[in-house]
Amino acid sequence: MIRIALIGEIASGKTFVAKCFRYPTFNADYEVKKIYKNNKNCFKKLNKAFPANIKNFPIRKSEVRSILNNNNVKILGKIVHPYVRLSLKKFLKKHNRSKFVVLDIPLLIENKLNKKNDILIYVKTQKKIILKRLKKRDNYSKRVHSILKSKQFNINKKSRMCDYIILNNLDKKNVLQQIKKIKDMLND
């Protein structure tokens, strides 16, 4: 199995690009939503760590956002990330016979989830497009965005680590052409 890992800024379009590959995809953000909705053990741990904020099960993202600061994001990660890693392990086991899988994991490199043979693809998007996408989100908060972005490695460092770059500037046809070229190279 070849693991294709997508890397890029928040709102760069990694999830869109992942869908365009049409391979089995692990989406870490989606898994976190499932954990918040279904995992009572995670709730109990978060409730114990943040009893004034995380009060109800299922966990609401608004409650999680209310606790975010530079210190609490580390605590949150220590509680939630093991569940995400378990979901990833199950996903990889389920798709172990697939030729390719796509990993849409925002902090893949930062959390040391990448493997030596992963195909790393940087999804590059213009800053003005990223900002426009962020502002369209119901839950957009400049403060939360800043905290989350601070947990990511420098963009230039990440892009230099990648095998390919996909430019994602609102042209689906162009993105599909770039993906086709990458798929053709990987299949050779």
C-alpha cells in the first residue's frame, strides 16, 4: 500500500484534493468529529481536564473552542490524538490491500505520523483564497485559527519536505489534471 499524505495550511483545500484522488481516504478532522459524537471515554477525559467547559456528551465543538489556548491545545491533543491514531490504525488495516490510500491529517508531520515511504503532497493555495474560505466557515475565529496555526510547522519547511505540490486556486479542472499527472507517475 502506498500512502499519499496531503499537507497544507488550514483551509488550503486538502479535503477537496483528497476526494479528487478517489482512493480510500482517512480524514482526521472527520474522525475527531466522530470521536466527539460517539466516544464516551474521550468525553470523560476531557470533562475531567476541563470540567467548567466540557460538560455534555456528545461533545460540542463550541465547547472545545472555548477552552483553546496555547496550553490547553496541548492537553486536548494528548487526550484526543490517541483516539485518532487508533482510528488511523483501523483504517490502514481495513485498506491494507488497496494500492493507494490518502491521508488527510492536518498535523501529520508535527505528530510524527508520516512514514519514510509516504508520498507527501503539499496543497498550495493563495493566502487571499484561504482567508476567504476561513471567513465563510460558521465557526471561524481569528484567535482559534492563530492558535491552531501556531501548532503547525513553518509552511516553507513543510513544502520542502514534499514530493509534489498541487496548486489549488479554485480551478477544479486544473486540480484534477495535476492529480492525474501524479497518479500517472506513481503508477509507472
